[in-house]
Amino acid sequence: MSRSVIDLHSLQAREDLALRQAEAEAERIGVGVTAEAQSIFDALSKTLPVHWDKTVIVVMNEVRVSSPYLPECVSGGTPAANERVKKVLEFERKRLQARGASQ
């Protein structure tokens, strides 16, 4: 009868990694936000570091984007960071609208 050897350290490391990945993914999902807001968050996250603060998207730990997530809803940060977020937000909203119109 053959017996398998189980590497418990390896299994524990894989479990820890899976838990960290699941926690990171959960933090990327807004609670109490619209599908559009989540799409904007996801789009911004492709080029900029973002996280949720309740229903506010925080970009680069300094610029805040509040509902309804329009360029005029951008506040905080340096003038350069603020302008960059507004430009990316405008571009992403146009892209999302174009994608919605083509479906």
C-alpha cells in the first residue's frame, strides 16, 4: 500500500495566498454603488491606484470622486492629480457610453 506525503507548509502557503487574493478582490467591489459606478471604478483601476471609501472612489490616496461620478464630482489632491483624474474619468465615461450604445 503506497502512502502519499502531504506537504502541509505548501498547502498552508497556498491557502494564505488564496485568502489574500479573495480579500483584495472583495475590497475592489463597492458596497451600495450602481453598476455604472463599479464600471468607472474598474476602468480607473486599470491605470491608477484606487480604492473605495464607502461610495467615494479614492484615487492615488488623495483625489476623491463622489456620486454621480462626473468630472465635476472630482475633489482634492494636487491640481495636476485632480486634472488627471478628471481627464481619465471623462475618457472612461465616454468609452462606457459608447460600449453601452453598441450593445
